[in-house]
Amino acid sequence: MIRVLVADNISNDGIDILRRSTEVDVKLKLKPAELISIIGDYDALLVRSQTKVTTEVISAGTKLQIIGRAGVGVDNIDIEEATRRGIVVVNAPSGNTISAAEHSIALMFALARNIPQANASLKAGEWRRREFTGNEVRNKTLGIIGLGSVGAEVAKRARGLEMKLIAYDPLISIDRASKLQVELMPLEQLLREADFITLHVPLIESTRGLIGDKELKLVKPTVRIINCARGGLIDESALIKAIKEKRVGGAAIDVFPKEPITESALFDSDNIIVTPHLGASTTEAQTLVATDVATQIVDFFKGQPVKHPVNAPLISTETLAILKPFLNAASVIGRLASQLTEGQMSSIQIKYEGELANYDTNSLKAAALEGILGEISDERINVVNANLVTARRGISVVEQKEATCKNYSSLITIELTTSTGVTTVAGTVMRDELHIVRVNSYWFDMVPTGGYFLFSDHRDCPGLISAVSKVTGDADVNISSMHVGRLKPRGQALMILVLDEPLLEEQLKQILAIPDVYSAKLVKL
């Protein structure tokens, strides 16, 4: 009999599904040592967010074949170790989508009508009706940051409330936004125009502190901000300061950088509504995520495909020897192309030349798409869901293969088409190192070792490099190396400066002000 360990509290509906075909043990609040001591007896493990499935736990789970996460986030599971040991990890990415969207709408109404404050006042024996005069949401502008699964559901509901919908999401096609009846725009414009702002993006390096002091200086003084996505997206101290100075009308926060939390400066403001991470806390959502994951575990042991695999299937040893160096290369090339791109993305073309063209490139495609979309998508992209994720965003993906390659044994080229043009980045692997060899029409050879990169498109002319380096020098930012490419002498050229620290917006503007400089883009790899 297949044995399943349920280590966190889940809906009984999910446990009932498991018990029809497996032997289930429910053991909650296990200490790490306790979990490690018993996990070797089980074929499957089901958790939520409390239990940490570490390398040590996975190593001790000698019989483990599948790990289920009743929810979307898998930060508490060592995915790489599970994949290395051939253990499938599944989750339930859509089970709490509606609950999270509804909670965002609920908090918007609570802000608009001062509901928590009025409730507390009346229960304290006060009748202060006039002080709690609110605002209608009809005809107001809702700014949605992130049009993924939850953001799209928020948009659908806000449309029914007769709100004007605007959104910032560079990885959503114009056609997809049009179907949602949402107007896409840059983040700065959204901040200026919105009456309500709601966040629906993952917490990654590029989104940490997405709304900070600089952004809060752009908003209307009456704006209300809602965060049911991830703690850390908003700079809490900057938000509190803006509300105290009456530069922001109010906020509703459901998520925090560290949880659980019972003390915070956010709690001291009457204009900030707080809830203890209730976005997914509905009976329906908890039932859905539990039954979804339980069904996948049962299907797995029946030999049927699972709906939401988080990690990619293992590649054969022979194929892995060839593809492994290029998996990271595809991801980095995709990440670079994504950061260099402007406008709304509509299509992705991935081209494999040389030896790579002789192999199954599904894993390379997944790595490339993870690099491209990973900056904003909260879904882990793999060979199973890569096409589904891009299709939901209205982005077409095309792969091309050529068995020959003129200058390299293998070459990966990614071409991103957006509303403003086409961005092309190509790279290869030599001596186990990734080499970026092309950006748009420029050919060069750069080994990206991580850090910050300034890409500057300019006219090839004397004195320009020194003018740019003067700006970095005045900013006390060190240049560790430089790469250049040009189409012809005195013609259009590309300069790449590898920097030890990032440049500020002010320095980028100074570089753009230099004659014959056409663009200045800061990239982090």
C-alpha cells in the first residue's frame, strides 16, 4: 500500500481523496528532526507552507516519489534537491486565485467606505456617522500592477463595478489586455492616474520595494493602495510616511515581509487596514487546493500525468551531459533579452543552431521562458506548463532549429517582439562558460559573471567612452570591464560597461544627455 504523510493542516476533502487509494498518516507540527526520522517510511509527502521540506528531509525520504504543496508557493521545498533525486513536486496554483481576487476587492471597498474604522467606533459607543463618509468606486480608476491569474480576476470583477481599468505588466500582450478591457501603461503613468492601486506580482529581486518613496511621490494624495500579493513589495516605512504627510489617502495590507506578525508601525495608523494574510483563507480555496493536490498524488501513482508539476521531468544522463550547460545559458539569455526589451511583448522566438538542434529542446525552451517571464510571473515555468503560461499571457512562442552553425558548435538566439520593436540576444557555451555573443545587430564576446551591466547604444565617435566613464566616476561607481561592438567606423555602436554597483536614475539621465548617446539601459544578471 502506498503511504502518504500529511504534515500540515489541510481540508478533510483532500484527505478523503487520498484515503480511497492510499494509506494516510496526518502528523502535524512535526519538528525537523521528527520529520527526518519518519519520512523514510513514506512514498508521498503533502504540506502547506509551515513544514520546511529541506535537503535533509528529502535525503532521508528514500522512498519518496512525490511531494505535494497545497497552495501556489513552493519556497518551503528544496526543488533542486527533489529534482536531482527524481522526486516530482506538484502544487495547486489556481485553487486560491478567486479568493485572493475577492479579498483584494473586499479591501478596496473597506478602504473606500471606512468600514473597519466605523465598525470599531460604533462598538466603542460612538456615533460618528459624518466622519466616515466614504467614496464610490464606480467611475474611479483602478491601477492593477501584475495581470497574472489573480490580477486578471480582479480586473473582471472591477469591470462589473464600472471602474476604469489600467495596468502595468510588461509581459502581457496588448491583445490579452484588450480582452480584459484593461489599458496597459508604464508604471509611472499608472501611479499618477490611479485612484486605487492593487498589487499582484511575485516577490523577487526586481519587485522588492517596487512601491517606495520615489513611487509614492507620483501618486494622487487620495490614492488607496492594496497589497494582497507578497510582503516586501511595498516599502512600509515609506508608505507610513506618505500617509502621515497626507500624500497617500490610505492602504490595505494583507501580507508582510515576516509572518506571523503581531506588532508593526502599520498597525498604528487609522488609515491603514491590516488583515493576517487572509487572501487564500476561504473554505472554498482551502478545499480546492487540498483536493487539487490530493488528486494529483493519486493520479501520479496510477501512472497518469499530473496537472501542475513544479519541477521538470528528469533528462536522460546522455542528453543531460550535452544540455546541462545550456540550461543556465538559455535562462540568462532570456533574462537579458527581457530586461533590454521595451513595450508590451507579443511573441518569443527561440532558435537553436548547431549540435543543440539534434536534441529534444523542451527543457531549453522552459529555461529560456523562465528567464524571460521569471522577472514578473509567480508561476514556476517548466517543460509541462511553459506553453500554457505564455498562452495565458497572449504571447506566441516559436522554436527554430538549424543543424549547422557558422561560427559556434552550438548557439541559442532569443528574439522578443514587442509593441516597440524586436530585441535579439544570442549566446553559446565555451569551456563550460556562458558567452553572450550578440545583442541585436552587434556581435561581440562577453562572459556575464553576474552583477550590473550598462548597455548604451550610441554613435561611434572619439571622446564618447570617456564622457560616459566620467559620469560613472563622478558617481563613484567602478567599471570592472567593458565590451564594445559597432556596425561600422563612425556608425552606430553598442557599449557594455560591467559595473560593481548600480547607477541611479539621475546618472542614467546624465548619460542620455551626452551627445550621440541613443539609449542607456541598466541590467542585472
